[in-house]
Amino acid sequence: MAPAPTILQEIARHKQQEITAYYQQHSLESLRQQVVPGTRKFHNLTTRNRQLGRKFFIAEFKRRSPSNPGIAPTADPLIQVASYLDQGADAISVLTDNRYFGGQFEDMLQVQQLVGAGPVAILNKDFILDPIQIYLARKYGADLILLIAALLSDEELLSYHTLATSLGMDTITEVHTREERDRAVRLGLPVIGVNNRDLHSFKISLNTTNFLAYDLPKDRIVIAESGMDQPIDFRICGPYADGFLVGTSLMQGSQKIEKLQDLLQQRYFFKACGLRTAEQLDYPGPDLQGINFSPKSRRTMPASELKKAKLSAKSVALFFQNSPEEMRNLLSQSAFRWVQTYGDMPVDLVQASKKKWIYAFRQPDTHYADYLHKYPADLFILDGAVPGSGQSRGYSIPDDFPFPFLLAGGITQDTLQQVQEHPLCIGVDMASGIEKEGSPDKELIRNIAEKLHGLP
């Protein structure tokens, strides 16, 4: 029996039917004559922002997606995009696929009329498989288009990029694997969007952006796409990205911000680990809260406390030497957003949970290219040999460690400045360092958070 088509394959199959309908509704020759080339140059904007050391934001309008059918089913593009402009969006992405994303070309036309002649560029986000879609994109106001490498051959990528350029548009070449990335580089495509979401399975790993971008040629513009919601997500995806494409969290209003740039203001993050009571989860200060379920730890949270606990986007379930069944049961019964593991834990189980994944190393090696193949985590922790013991790491962190990480292993409130010694360290993970007389201390946690968050 043939395997069932992936989500991307299903979308592409239906898109071919839409393309047939386009040719019935439009004359390609007439479109060629009618379309007026664009003048807004997205690539110029991104290059200028890089020179200024400023990240850019593409804010996306979409009503639904295959992974989230109910994002904002009745959203009005004029109202939503007006809020994006007020928040300082550098560009607007409009999903025009109807069946899977609830969009239409008329949405983009409305956005084009709202944006007017200003500097904010419009991206037509769709699954482009034919030249007629590129002409229609320009007809309805697009300044740039998305080309998905997983759907297109080298010849198509280059041909569609050339066609878009002739119509005054830029392109973003979307990739998810090293093979796709290498194709985009080889073809000389200047703007690369790294989708943290696998379009075949719709699983997300935030570190995908770093894995594909850390050794890219420096002349390529990089956009991180998908999965970014909280400020820590942008710090994870940010080291090698020139900008971000953000959709679902903005559409659902999960971030209450005045300006999109506010999402980038926090430099260091604090994970308080080993919280054992529902009351301790209310202690102010931590950005992440580690709840330990390891049978080897003295810091486990009793089932009675877990039942009372109010889990949030900050809650992390920590496993060490747990059985797969224990992990599966707990993750299926509790609303954790993050999971943390050590050692050769069951990768498939963690991925199937669709939680954000923190992987803790006790001795990183230099085989960086292997990390995401074996441990496709969203964030790394560099820990000591005996986690939770308060002992220092006992090893030097490689200067060229290429991924964002939290520092652990003997960190105290007096040694927080260690985070400044490593360019890709984005915070600390502390267990014994937050305790007084063997228990997490509210005042100590608050002091650590204030000190860490105040570091330049």
C-alpha cells in the first residue's frame, strides 16, 4: 500500500487544480501586457537593516492553517494589517491560498490599497507551481513572492526568480533542509527563508534556522519563519537571522506589544529549575520554570502539587532516566509547552508530543552538524557532569559553539556574569543556585531574575 500523501503533497495536488482554473479565468498573454512592474525593493530594505544592525519583521495575515484551523477565521485584513503597521512591521505577508489558509487575492489587494505608496512591502505567500501565479501575485499588489524549494526543481526556482525580478518583485526562497539550502546557495538566490516547520509533517524545531544559517555565505539575507511566539523564541532564532516572519501569534494576539521590536529587547533569560509546589510556580521572575520528574532527583514535584499547579507557556517538564511510558503519560495528561531531556531519551516520543524541546548536554563535542540530526531540539543547555548537584561544568565551552544555549552547572547569583563570556549564551538554568536550605527561595529567585535581566 502506498504511503498517504504528506500535508505539503496534498496542498500541491490541490494547487494544480487551482492553476487549471486560473488558466480558464485569465489569459496569460493578457496578464503579461497588463501587469505593471513593482518599484518597492524588499532586498534593499533588508540590506539596509543589516547595515544598521536592525532586525526586520514580516507580519503575516492568515485566517487558518493545516496545523491550526481556527487561527482567526473571521479576521478582516484591513483591521489586522492596520495594527501591524502601527506596530512597525517592515513588510506584510498575505496568505492567498483559500482551501488550507482561508485566503484570497482580494485580501492582498485590500492590503495593497491600505499600504499605498509607502515603504512597507507586500509578500504573496502561496504555493507557487506555475508562472501564472507570479503574474497574478503582481497584479494584486505583491512586491515579493515565496518560492518553496521542496516543491520546485532548480530550473523552476531560477526561472521563477528571474520572472519575478523582471516584474519588479523580489523573492524569498524557503528551505527546511541542508540540501534545499545548498540548492538555493548554488543558484545564487539572495534571500533565504528558513522554515522551522517541516511542511511534510508540520513539526517545528526553532533551532532549524541556526542549523541552516550559521555557515551560510555572508551575502545571503536570512529570514526565520514559524514557531516564534515568546521573546525567548526570537532570541533562539535570532543569531543568524536578519529578520523574522511572524503570523499565528500576531493573528491571535498572544503577544501584547506596542512595537514588534519589543520582542527583541530582552537579552538574557532565566530558567528556574526544580520547583516543587504550585505556590513556587507563582514566584515572580523566571522566564522558564523547570518541573522535575526524574526518579533520580530529590526535586520532583508530587502528583498532588502538579494537580493544583497552573501550568503556563513558561512550564518545562524535565525528564532524566524516565521510562518512555512515564514520559508519554505525563505529557499526554499535562499542558506543558516545553519538555527537557538528557542523554539518549526517545527522540521520536519527544517530537510526537509537539512540545518545544530543550536538550541538555553534559559535555558538548565539536560535531555540530550532527546535533540537529540526533537531537532536533529547540534550545540547548550546557550543563555540568552531575545535573542539579551545584557542581561546575568542568569543561570549557567551545568558542565556536554555533547554537544558542542556556548556561548551567554551578551558577549562582554571584556568577551570573558568566553569560557575557559567550556570544550565543542567552541565559542560565539554575536549580541548586535558587535554593536556601534545600528549597527554592522566592526572594533569591526574584533577585537573580532582576540581576540577570539587567545585564547589558
